[in-house]
Amino acid sequence: MVSAEEQVVDVEGRRLVLRRLEKVLYPATGTTKAEVIGYVQAVAPALLAQLRGRPVTRKRWVDGVRGPTFFEKNVPRGVPEWVRTVEVDSPGSTKKRETVVYPLVEDLAGLVWLVNLAALELHVPQWQVTEDGAVLAPDRLVVDLDPGEGAGLAECAELAHLVRERMAEDGFTCHPVTSGSKGMQLYARLAGDQDGELVRQYAKRLAEELEARHPALVVSRMTKVLRGGKVLLDWSQNNTAKTTIAPYSPRGRENPCAAAPRTWDELDDPGSLRQLPFGEVAERYGALGDLLADLGADAAPGPPVPTP
């Protein structure tokens, strides 16, 4: 039986029971669950292109962003039967699990189902799985630019250009995404036929090389005492066990922002850079299309990473 707080909807032929659509998830702006669902509907084709084939780790805020939060990997109880799942080995799990059963989010109904659970952040690895659940080699590289105290998006933009120029020497095309939190990520498409450890080592060499060339701006180690006024070039996101916020995903911060693809022209004006709220990200997608079309699940492969 459906209660007074619930609403039965049809999403592209999938039946969903949505609960408490008027619930405020972002108290600072009064943004409700229904409005978050509206955002993911607006950007669904682009967001789904970033999620397709990738196990999704969710970060949930059941009582809104000022309440407690938790990461969820395994599919929760009551998962709809039409949600495809994949069982993946989980070596070194902090919960001593040998495997994790993840959801694969492949359609708008899946996105709405997750937002209904207050899963405001969707995190994915840089690799995909096959139809039978086999883990493929990474098909993209990501570097996370995380500003330390005294630094911000302007410094991230400066470093982004340095990363872009250096990776172009190796044949890569970089795509910038402001994270919706503090910094930004840069993505590059890979050949998709190399071991993840090779990709991680390449990203580490890149970080250390740029730190050596620009020590006043770049740090490659996470030690906080080293990061004041600098930007951490976090190469470790390419560890195959790690995940990164998916481009276009909402963020669970004080204000309702999203991980937003940007143009390089925007990074040429770092003084005007800021994290973008849902509405602007949706409007940009409607006007500019998907700025990350070259990174989607069906995009053409990129070059291999060079070996030492």
C-alpha cells in the first residue's frame, strides 16, 4: 500500500514509488528532493554516458546535507528487479568483504531511484565491466586538482593548463570539470588496453614532474603541511580500487552544486571561475550539449599511456 507521503510514478516504463518529494535536502537554499530529481532528469543523457558500464558507489544524505552521511557500495534492500547489478572482487575491503554487488545505472529510472534514496553523489571508477561482470582495463585517466588552504579555483586553473600542455605532448586531450566542491578534475580518454597500474604510475610521474617544475604551485603528496597555498595533483584516483565523483553528478555540500564540465576558454579567466549550481549546469547542457561527449562510454579510444 502506498502512504500519503508516497507517489507512484512511471519513468520511461519503470514503476517507482517516490517518497517525500517535498523533503528539503539542501536547507541553505530550500532545495527539495523533487528539484534534485528535476536536475538529474535535465542532464540524464550526459550523466548516464558517464555512469554506463561503471559500478556506482553512492554517498547518501537521508536527512539532507546537514545531517549524517554514509557511502554505500552494495545494492540496498528493495532494489528494483530491473536494476542490473554486478558482483566485483573487493580485495582489501575495510568491511572484510570478498566481493561487492554494485548497481549499474543505465537509464533515467535508475537515476530517479537513487535520488529517491537521497544518494546525492555518484562515484565511479575509471574502468567499466562487461555484460558478465568482468573488469576491463581503465578507459580514462583522471587527475584531481585539490587546492590547499590559501589556494582556490584560480590556482587549479593555472595547474590545469600545465597538465593539459604536458599531457598533450603524449597525445592526450584533457577535459576540465569543476568538482562542485573545492577544486576540479581533468579527464583524458585512454586506449583501454593497459593495466591499471601502468596508468597509475603514469599519473604519478606526471604529478612529480610538474611538482619539480613548479614547486610553488604543485604538490604531489597528500601531507597537509605541504599543501598551503598549493594545489595537490592527486594522481591516486587512478588506483583501480578508487572512485571519483562522476561528471554531472550532484554534490552533497551546503549549496546544491554539481560536477560541471567546463571549457578551456573559461579556465583562461580564472578570476570568474566558481562552482556551478544545478540550474546553471542544466542550462549549460541544454545550450552547449555534452562537453564530455569524447569521454562517454561509447566514445572512441584514446592513446596508450607511455611507459618509462
